[in-house]
Amino acid sequence: MKNFPLVRFFSVLLVFSMVSCQLFHRGGQLPAYHNGMVVTAHPEASAVGLEILKNGGNAVDAAVAVQFALAVVYPNAGNIGGGGFMVYRGADGSVAALDFREAAPAAASRDMYLDTQGNPITDLSLRGQLASGIPGSVDGMVKAHEKYGKLDWKLLVEPAVRLAEQGFPVTARQAAELNHRKAALMQYNAAGTALVRTGEWQPGDTLVQRELAHTLTLISQRGRAGFYEGETADRIVAEMARGNGIISHADLANYQAKWRDPVVSTYRGHRVISMPPPSSGGIALIAMLKSVEAFPLSEWGFQQDSTMRVMIEAERRVYADRATHLGDPDFYRVPQAMLIDSTYNANRMRNMNFEHASFSSAIYAGPLPPGEHEETTHFSVVDHTGNAVSITTTINGSYGSFVVVDGAGFLLNNEMDDFSVKPGVPNMFGLTGGAANAIEPGKRMLSSMTPTIIEKNGSLFMVVGTPGGSTIMTSVFQTVLNVIDFNMNVQEAVTAPRFHHQWLPDEVMAERDAVSKKVRHMLTTTGYKLVDRNSIGRVDAILVQPDGGLQGGADPRGDDVAMGY
């Protein structure tokens, strides 16, 4: 196998790719590639994934390499100290879902973040060592590679090691983020971290992470044991002791990523394959699609009055169901068949009124039948044979718990906040929950991540996903509608302005350039509360053309880049 080009060469090569991706949504013709495509949140990671494909790797090989590369070049969300979900579709039509979500340590308890009066102590589940669940990303990549990988494991981790050792130039966006988070990173890392420098970060500065390079080298040499045992495990447990964290050696040794059956349904003749619980994403996406399927959205048009009313009311009802009915299926009986049923979702929409907004205070989760953050990252990969991977991975909040494991160089997650710390009390994304998502030892916290693959006429059609905390599901929902109902190309679909409703709070969050003044007036005068906010999601998607060509959509809201050959 020939050697990879130098990391610095990736950076120079990709300047032109980044410019092209940013111009696609302005009406330019999208290039189509027939040998493979990678879309990620960072140009260096996209380059790594593409080079793996060019060197004979398949989609899973490229995804594994991208995951580790993102842990280096996209530290606010890319990770080895977090977890995530993978949806896979083989060229032969076989499908699978891998759950490498973090889990609660054995010493976790239902009320561990409450004071003596039973009120949540907010920072305990958000910052510091106690906020972290057991990381799953490394074991997830090991299991994905064991089942589907083609190239040697060391070859897949090597680019990340090199990026950490030699460094890479930070983007303007990254420099601003690192400067913004400097105080918190200093507060929780008294021994220092490579993410903090004496002065301000400037665009183009080189970020070198030698401790992380060493940890990645151990993973390269020993696989799973390089993280969950030995030196790295010792450093994680020592880090816990410094801040009253509770992850133990036994927790790390016992963690296992799990293969699960994807949640599968249809929408307007397309087959939708997505992530099952403990992600709420797949069920919620399908439920929203089923809720709007009876309405002529394409006739009404993109972000027109009737279109938005139907979509908002669908989102409202599905998020109400999420708060009650979804949790870790190993601990709670999720009524999955009911929640994605066409009739159930159509009936949920029957009481919507085109003349006036519904009120979330009057919308509850549907009854069970008798007997029955905002920083994540997503990447999509398709190889030359048609194998497809959709992965969403996270450490929850931007830069997770802010704790960098001393001597190991990687950030720990703050995923414990994704549990229902107390029933009815919202988490950092404003999402509420109940008993289904209460803290229990070994349990996996509910997620909104929605890695998704779509087929058309039995063939691969679309690979899609996004970060965005509670907005993930609605961002994927709207992107799918943009392609299927509004006939956008993939770059237009991911670039289009977005809005979001999550039941509580009872408001429609909209990007500032979303929704025309006319439609805003029609909505607000009939009871909808629209609140402007910054960008929603960073969707990365691949769309297969009728001739088999691959077109990539890289979200201009970030430093995302689509690369193909």
C-alpha cells in the first residue's frame, strides 16, 4: 500500500475544494463522482477519508479513519472521548446499525445531580469529570472495522496520529471558537492543554497535540486495549479522581458497542433507514415524515404558509412523544412500531388547525396501546462499489465537559446531561424527558442523532445527517423534504435556511434568513411565536444521481467539505 500524502499537502489541496463547495448553492453545476465521496465537518478529515478510498479502502475503512481524524482536527465535537451511532448499507442492500453511545458508569444514580431539596445542580451534569459517561467511540470503530473493514487497522489510525504530531492549520472559525472557550478550558485543565495558548489563536496557526498523538498511537498498536485498558485507562481513572468523576477501570473494561436493527420505513416511495433507540432520531424522523405524507407539500412549495404549519405541527407532536416514550431499549420498552405507524401519526395530526397554531400545553404524548447539544458532528461516505456509511458522533456540548484527560490529550464528554436529570426539567438543549430516560447504571442516554440512509427503487439514493443537539432531527427532516418534495439538488438542500420546533418551549426557532416576511406575518398573526437564532445544524449529505454519480452537499454553516473522485 502506498504512503499517504503529507498532511500539509491535504491543506493546500483542499483550498480549492472548500471554495467550490461554498459556491454550489449559488446555482453552479454540482460535479458528480463515480468512485467515492466523503463529506465531513473539516477539510483535513475529508482529505483523510478520500485518500483511504483511493488506497483501496471501503466506506467503513474511510469512516473509521475520518472518526479518528476528526478527534484531532475538530476537537469541539470530533472525539475518542465520546460516542455516537452508525447506519450502514452495503452495496448488496444489507443494512445494519451500530450503537456506540456513551453509557452511565456503574456508580451513577438517578438523583446524582440534585441538591438536598431535589433541585438540579446544573453545572454538575455539564462541566467537569462527573458530567462524563463511559466513552464508546473507540470500541465502536473497532467493531465496525471487525465486521466490515478491509484495510489494516493501523493504516486507518495513522493519518490521525500524523495530524496530531505534525499539527494542522486551524480555520478562522476554529480560532474564534478556541479563543471563546479559553477560560473554561483553563478552568478545568490546571495542568494545561494543547487547545490553550498564551496569546490568541489566529487563523492558520498550527495546532499540535502530542499527547493525543501518543494516545492514538496506543490505539493504533493495540486496538480496543489501547484505550479501555493499560495506560490510557489509567489516565482516565486518574482524571476522574481529580474532579469527583465516577468512571472506573471496570466501567471501561465492560463497555461494549452494540449492533442493533435499524428502524426502517417508507416515505413517498423511498425506503428510509435510520438509527433506532437509544437514539430518538430515526423514530422521530420517520414519524415526522409520516405526519406530513398526506399533505401536498410540493404543490404548496418550500417554506410557504401551509407547508410550514404542517411541518411545525408535525415536529410539535413528535417531540411530545419523544419526551415520554423514548429511552434506552435495554432498560425501557420503547413502543417503536406504534411511533412510526402511518395511521398513528396521521391521527396525531387530525386536530391541527390551519387557522391557528396548536398550543404545546394542550399537546401530550400519544397513549400507549393496551399491553404495550449543541455540538456534534456528522459525516457521510460512499465508496466505489456503493457501500454507504452515515455516522453522527458527539461529546454533547461544544468541547464536552471541558476536561482534557491529563497526559492523554483528548476531551471527555458531558453526555450525562442527556439523561433526564429530573423528570420535566429541560437539559442544555431545552429538551424535557421522564422515567424512560432517567439515570441508571449502565444505561445509555437518549440522543437526537439521526444518521440516515435512503433508498429509491431498491438502490442507494441519499446519505444524510447533521449535528445540532435537539435540532438534529428537524434538520434531517427538512433536508430530506428539500430533496424529495422540493426537488433541490443536494447542495441546495443542505444550504437552504431552516427552522425548528421541539414542543417545549412553545416557539418556532428560525434562522435569520429563513421564512419570508409575508409568511412570518401569516404565522405570527395566527398564534405562532417565531424567534430568530443563529445557524441550525451543519448537514453533510451525499445524493446518488440516476447514472450512479455521487454529488455531495457540504453545509456552508461550518468548515464542511465534500470530496470525491
